[in-house]
Amino acid sequence: MATYRADDDYDYLFKVVLIGDSGVGKSNLLSRFTRDEFNLESKSTIGVEFATRSIKVDDKIIKAQIWDTAGQERYRAITSAYYRGAVGALLVYDVTRHVTFENIERWLKELRDHTDSNIVIMLVGNKADLRHLRAVSTEDAKSFAEKEKTFFMETSALESINVENAFTEVLTEIYHVVSRKALEVGNDPAELPKGQTINVGTKDDVSAVKKVSCCSA
């Protein structure tokens, strides 16, 4: 799957959100996928930030706008604006901290309360490189993902393992959902004309995302 980096040339624009407890590595997953960078000293994200990257699927250019926010409770006020318009989500926990996996259920409920039922969700067990510190088994996570009908992958932002795969699988599945006309786009459930974009906002206006009927809370 080729990467396509021209900034303004794309067929579809999909908003994907990163959610999960603070410190599970959401920001490093974002920077690894969008800039191929990892920062051991990265501080907790305050508020919201997002980055973009485009990939090619079936000769279509898919531009991902990936949103990242702090996991701390005190930033939850941004919830509805953060989720609005999202068509994909990476639900991240830290394989070395069981409590972050326990909290996944709450995050998933919040995600489903604020998004359309067609949203594509990937459960991500990050920090899989820390094998000797593992506290959450792959089997437990896999069975949770099966029960909740989400995708599942273990990643390491540090060692760049499966990060690309996790994001591209989500984006590819969103594209397939749209192609199957299972998502209504705007107010028009008809087939997307070639080149139509799912508009989820602009770089200049992070908090006010244009409402898309498929994903309005």
C-alpha cells in the first residue's frame, strides 16, 4: 500500500480519533504514523492536536485527519467536538498496565455514545515491545475485541511495529464501508461521486467540525 503525501490532492478525507487513558502512547502512535518519529520524553497532550497523512487504497487517495487528546478526566469537556464527524477510532491501552485495559470498556461506551454505529474501531495494545512487563495477555484482548466486534492489533510505537498496519487497516475498512454505501454521507445516502470528500473540518478550526449526518452525536 503506497503512501501518498501530496497535501491537497485526495479523494476522501476521514477523521479518526485516538482514545484511551493518559500515558498509553497515543501521541507517539500518531507521530510514528504521520511523521515516523518517536519521542521518549513526550509529555501528556493538553487539549487536542491532530496530524494528517494520506495513503492509497484501490487507486483512491485517502487522507486521514487523526485527532489526539489527553486521556485525563479534566479534559473531558471537549468530548462532543472531539468525536463529532469521526468515522474511525483507535482505542489504545498499554499492555504493561492492566488498569488501562480495564478502562477500555468505559472509553468504548463513550465512543459509541458520541458516534455513528458504523464507526470503524481498532483496539490497540501498545508498548508490545516491553515483553517482560506485560500485564494484559493477547488472548484476553482478542476475546474482548471479538465480543465487542472491533478490530484488534498489538503495536509498538517505539519499535515501529504494526503502527502502519493499525492505521491503514482502519482507513481501508472505512473506505470499504463508504464504498458499500453503509455510511450516509452528508444528507445524501446515494453513491459518492468520484472525488467527493467527507468533510470533517479544516486545519484552522480544530474544535468546530462540520457535522456529517452519519456521525453526529
